Amino acid sequence: MRVPDLDLDLLRGFVTVAERGGFTAAGSALGLTQSAISLKVKRLEDILGKRVLDRGGRGVALTRDGETLLAYARRILALNDEAVRRMVAPPVEGRLRLGVADHFIPRNLAPVLARFAQTYPEVRLEVEVGRSHDLRAAMADGALDLVLGKRRDGETEGRPIFTETIVWVAAPGWEPPADRPLPIAMLPQGCMFRDRALAALARAGMAFEVVFTSASLPGVAAAAQAGFATTVLGRAGLPPGLVELPALPGCGTAEMCLFGDAEGRSALVEPLVGIIRASLDATAN
């Protein structure tokens, strides 16, 4: 049986619907009508012989097949856009001062920077790693151009890049002590992950004690890796030597966003966003 080729235009329509949350919003983003976007998704489903979206209720939702396709579609589109920019578009050049929240570091940052530097050698990329709110304060002071960081609960500012699940982690074999409060390692007060973790434990009625505080994420992770305490991290950036503790209360998800003048720097930003998303999708698969 001949394997069909996937149309990039149809994939772009599908990805936009998934990211924008509906056909109308996707149509506005792509300059098309709602019916035109719906037709693109229907044609894609016909090619695949599978439904990728559930259209009932108040909006649209990805099916299981749709979730699988979304990861591949993003990687395909990112590679296509990268090739077009490299071969057709004017060379991308300039200076970009980027702040990156330390939650993104463990497995994702190094390969992203390496690929970006290799693909766009004329771009001078300067990276500062730290806590989200510190980086955004630096951006407000003019020290950074863009920040990849966490969006706080109830906030609408920033361009969403990906959503990650917040999970409790500890060293392999570590178990919560039965005879004393749960020992936890945390970032200082003001950290959204800390706030989520303490609120989840309080709701569950679990006694806890903050036994280790560090201003750096590697420091908190090291305390957990050593078996001294448990902590919360984003699942997408889980470092080696730590495993999830599903028995502890859930802490929800965190939205990682790009803050700053993304539109004004689109020639530099879009390639970077594409590489970040492709890296995350490749890690997830």
C-alpha cells in the first residue's frame, strides 16, 4: 500500500486549531474563514483515516490520534520552516538577549542552543538563566529582550509555548517517612512551583516541613537526588536520578510562555520557537 504524503498546509491548519483552541481563532490567525479551516482538518482526517479532533461541547479537543499527530506535525512544520528560511529567506542575523527559566534547563536547553547556533550562525544569542520573575524584572529594566518563563496563575501576558505537568520527585527508592512530616526541598518564597506544592499538601491535609531551600533549581534537585527530601519539578525537564512520586497530591500544570516583544523580533523569535517546540516534542516521543 502506498503511504500518502501529508500536506503541509493541512498540517499547519490542524496545529493552529490545536494551539488556538478552535476553528474561529485558527482562522483569524491564518487569515482564513472558519469553514476553510474546518475543511482543511477534514481533508487531513480523510487522508489519515482517523479523527484527530473532537468537535462536540463548547470547543474542540484533540483525540488520542490527534495528540500523536500534533507532536509529529510540529516537528514537520518546524523543519520545513527552518529549511525555507535557510534556503529562500534573507539570512537571519542580529542580537537576541534571551532569559530562560531554570526549569527548562536540565534536558532541553543545551540541544536547543546548539541547533539554533548551527542553523543561524549570524545570530548573536546571549542567554541568561534564572528564576522567571527575576528574568522578567531584568527584561522590564531593558537588560533582556525576551524571556522564556512561567506564566503565573490568572495571568494572560506572554505567548504560550508549551504546557508541562508539575510532579513530585525524589531519588529512586525514596519513600515518605511515616513517623514525621513530609520533608520537602523548595525554591524561596515567591516561586509558583513552591506555592502550588504547599497548597496541594494543605488541601490533602498532609503535614510537611521545608527542610532545604535553595535559590537555584539545581540545588533543590540535588537535595532530592541525595534522598534528603522530595520536591516538585516540571516533568518536561526532569533530570537524571529522580523519579516521580504519583502518591503525593497533584500540583497541576504550568504554562511556559515567551514574554517580550516577540512580534517586533519575529525574524529571530520564530526560528527559536520552532526549535524549542521540536525539541520538546522529540523528548516527549
